[in-house]
Amino acid sequence: MNEDGRVVLVVDGANFGELAGFAAEFSRLLCHYEWSGNLDAFSDILRGGFGTPDGGFILRWLNSDTSRAALGHEATMERLEGILRTCHPSNRDSVRARIARARRGEGPTLFDEIVDIIREHGPGGEEAEDEVVLELA
């Protein structure tokens, strides 16, 4: 807990180098729940009821620059290629376009997507009532 009595959960970017590693690192913070790495499920976890503290928390991401590099455009491209194999045919053109952008080093990265999801659940986000505060360190 911090000085305000808020629970502080800490992930360390030095402990992983890919999405599966981030999922494992984050899952160790959860009470009786394991996250598989699905980003929609990650958003659900941040809402509460899946092992996160009641009443919000601070998520302190140490070595976030290491994670920014590890979860960059290459990791984004790999994730999207996996999605392309299983997505509905009507979504394939959109996913292919996102892959092409990632291949060119453009567009949001996997790191950006994760950070955006967390921030949606905190101050100024659409789900601010969840009271999740992100601290990048």
C-alpha cells in the first residue's frame, strides 16, 4: 500500500520480453485468477472481480521502457498475425492493414494498447470509476 492506503501492484518489465511474459507477470498479482493475455479479458480484469483489489489500485510498471521496446511493433505484428489466423473473414482486411502498418513501424504498439486499456480504467478514462492508476517507471 502507498501512503494514501491504496494498494500498489508492481509489474517489472525486466521480468518479461513478450506478451505471454507480461500476462504471467500480471497474473502473479491476481488473487486466484490467471490471465491468458487476451486484451479484452485484461480490460475485464481491471474492472474488478477477477483477483484485483476492490476499490481500485495503483499499477506501478517498473522498467516500462524495456517493456515499450519488447512490446513494440514486432510484437504487435506477431500478435496480429495470430489474430489474422482466427478472426472472422470480414475482419481480415482490417487486420492485414494493421499488420502492414506495424511492419513499417507505424501505428500503436502492443505496449501502447496495454497502456491505453489501463488508462481507460483510471482518471479521465471512460471507466474511471474502476480507479486504476498507472505509474510508468
